[in-house]
Amino acid sequence: MLCEKYRDFTRWTIYQIYPRSFMDSNGDGIGDLRGIINKLDYIQDLGANAVWLCPCFSSPNDDNGYDVSDYTDIMEEFGTMADMDELISELHGRGMKLILDLVPNHTSTAHRWFQESRKGRDNPYSDFYCWFDEKPNDWESAFGGSAWEFDEMRGQYYLHSFAVSQADLNWDNPAVIKAMQDVIDFWVDKGADGFRIDVVDSISKDYSNNNRGKFGPHLHEYIRAMFGRENVSHIYTVGESNIHDIDELVRHCKADRGELSSVFIFEHMDCGRSDKFTPKQDSLKSLRDILIYWQDQAEKNDILYTLFTDNHDQPAMISRIGNDRELRYESATEIAAMLYLLKGVPFIYQGQEIGQAAAHYDDISCFDDVECLGAYRKLRRTLSEAETLEKVNFGSRDNARHPMPWDGSENHGFTTGTPWLLHHSRAGEINVEADLVSERSVYRFYQKLLKLRRENEAFLDGGLEVISRPEDSFIVYTRSLGDEKWAVVCNFEEGQEIKLPFECEAPALANCGRQTADGLYAPYECAAAKVIK
């Protein structure tokens, strides 16, 4: 049984914003905090009551804010600290929460800490980073090439698990722990209600393993040092983690351990692909099976589960395991119904609520993502230009980072200037304005779904029973609490109808506008209905 604090978190619905691409208020082509303030009604009307901001701290933007140069200042392009204070005030005034993106594994090499550290071994920041006279291993960076860079000023190698300009912090130094505690306290005092913690499993290094040091010997000690303190015990935390087993999940998230509230389990993100840049034939059945497995494991171990399919690093799920053309509406609504009526904390990524799909471009100059540009150079050694672009289009993080399409105008309501990144290739077709006037509006479906979830305790605290069998190409499950029971059904395939094994009222939620209670569900139909008997 989840502890009371964690039960409260299941009442949160978190809308993730990539600030650079959400809404530009001043015409410079870059989304900003004031643009977010201007769109809070849109987010609240959807049914979200919390906002997660991807990094908005000062940064040279070599990796779009995940290379922080000052944790306690705002990126100039996004606005000022006064804008952040106003955003926090506006959110709290609406009864909404703010979650910030914390990047504790590394900083930008432009950070004052690194600039001092590279001067030599006789200053207070000397051991803030991972310095070696010789490379201790042959690790590769996540973005390609060696993870070790020689610094001429210092005369040593430093570790960068990601870009060369992202130097890994040395968490074995108590001063680094204290510095990160100060950063957390600064933002909690400002009014932050929680943090998403970037690559949290990398902060403790094991230089002898082949996994770029993840899950080092002091990992849980360092997590507790950040979040196991009394003054931050009330906040919500979610870690970006590489967990694949339940024991490690428990070590991260069990309430009595004083570490994280939750983590993102990424196993289902492999649905529809054999690697980041290579698709594979797949179906909604794969997503269903993984979600149900982890839902069951979380329930058995009293773990707070996270419900998500899309984020700033991933192309849209509907483009990998659904049909994002003829059945885009059906794919988007089926995934939403199957996912968000399970137990846990819902996360919705900007654009997901209008059925945003993957983009496609014919030239590498159309891309900005440092990861995909590195992959392009590597893939081009063995593949043709056309083959390489096909892979880059499939896997690029730019898929999730194109400016939010608000309408069908030239710049799609995002900016009056030139956008920092090309508009989505389908923005003329898929945008907020077009979706809201459509009879098959994904946004309105999300509104109804989140309202249903919010207003019925069975979806928040109720038990889960899966009625369908693993071999079925559909899912039927129930959520029950006391005398209240709801059935959720999603039919994945053409050519089959599903008959529920119990009597229900007319659906309170349906993607086809169904009004009857005949219990017979057509291909690509999804619904939630209260069970009568």
C-alpha cells in the first residue's frame, strides 16, 4: 500500500514542457518563460495540475540546456529570474505544481566550477571533476567518440559521458555533494515542488565496468544526500534511470529509503525499434505487455509508478507502434486510454495531447540535435545518404523538439520571428487550432480522460485486474475500489470485435463517440465504462 505522501502524487498529472520550443513571447524565435505563463490556461484546461520544465538554467546550449553553466540563474534566452518567480506564482495561484529538471551528473565546461578546476590542483574546485593523468578505461561518450578529453591547461584528461563540453562532476568529493544540496535548496526555497533528475544513475562511477560507470558503489548514498534530508522530504522526485530489475527499482524508490519518489522505467520505449535509429515491426501488444508487467511489479512492492510514452528525447510513440497517418487519432487515443487509466503518475509531453507524430526531412541541415548529428557522421561511413537520413529521421531527438504548432499560420503561432529549429514537417496538418475544431480531437479526448481519472478514486487507488489474455490483440482491464469497478478496453486490430464478459453502463469515455452500452467494441475503439455486474 503506497504511503500517504506517494498517494498524493498519484493525484498529479504532469505536463512536460521543452521551454525552447513551447511558446515564444518576444519574437526572437526561442520559446521562453513568459510564453509558458501565457499558455498556462491551455495546460490547466487540458487537466494537468503540474508542469515539468526541461532545463531553463544558464547554459551555452551545446546540448540544449543539459550543459548547465549556472544552476541558480535563468538562461538569458528564456527570460529572467523575475519571470521564473512570476511563473511559480501563477502556477501556485492555480493550484498547480512546478517540477524542475536537475542535471547533477555534469556541468558545462563554461561553468565557473570547471573553469577554476582546470587551473590546477591547488584551488577549492580542483577535485570537482573526474581528472586523470592517463585514461583509466576506453569508455565512449553517449554522443560518440572517446569519453575522455585532454585539457591543455590542467594537463590531464577529464571525463565527459556526453558532449566534450559536458564535464562529469566528481561526486566522491564531499564539496560537490554540498554544492548540489545548495542548488536543490535554492530552488525549493523559491517554490519548486519537485525535480526530474537527469541520468541519476551516473553520479557514482565505477571505472572498472563497461557501462560508462553507471550504478557506482556510492549511488544510493549520493541520492540520499540530495533528497533524504528533512527540508526536502515533501517534494516529488523522478529519476531518469536505466533500471531493468525490480530489486534496483526498490532500492531507488521504496518510500522508507529516503531516495527518490519514482523513476522512469524505459523498457517500453524500445517498442517499435531495435535501436535508437532502427525501426522494427511492433504493435500495441508489446506496449501493453510491458506496461502490465511493471504495473504489477510496482503494486507488489509499493512503488510509485510513472505513466509516460513520450518525452523530449523520444520520437512519438504513435509513429513507432501505431499508424500515424490514417489511424493517427485512433492510435493516439488508444495509447492514452490504455496508459493513463493505470495506477501511477501521468506524464504528458507537449504536443502529445494533439496526436503529434514523427517529422521527416530530406537534408541533414534540417537537424540540430547533437546526438543525431553524431549518429549521422557515424552511419554515413557505411550507409548511403538516403539510408542514413531515413535512420536519422526515425531516431532524432529533434522529433520531439520542433516548435509547438499552435495554429496553421506561417510560423504556426509559435513566434513572430524565425524559429530556432524548423517547424514540424506536419505542422500545417497537426496543430492545436486544427485539433480543437476537429470532430476527432485528441485534445478533447485527453480532457475527458483526465477528468474521468481525477474524479473517480478507482483510477487513483483502485486495484488492477487484467481480463484479456497475453495472446489477445486487445486489452481489457478493470480498476476497482470498494463497490466501484470500471472496465477499460482497447481493441488494437482490424477485423475483430470484442465482447466484454460483464455488463457495463454506456461508456463515460470513448474515442468513437459511443453512447450505447452493448458491450461490443469495434476495431481501433477504446473506452472506459462503469461495470454494473
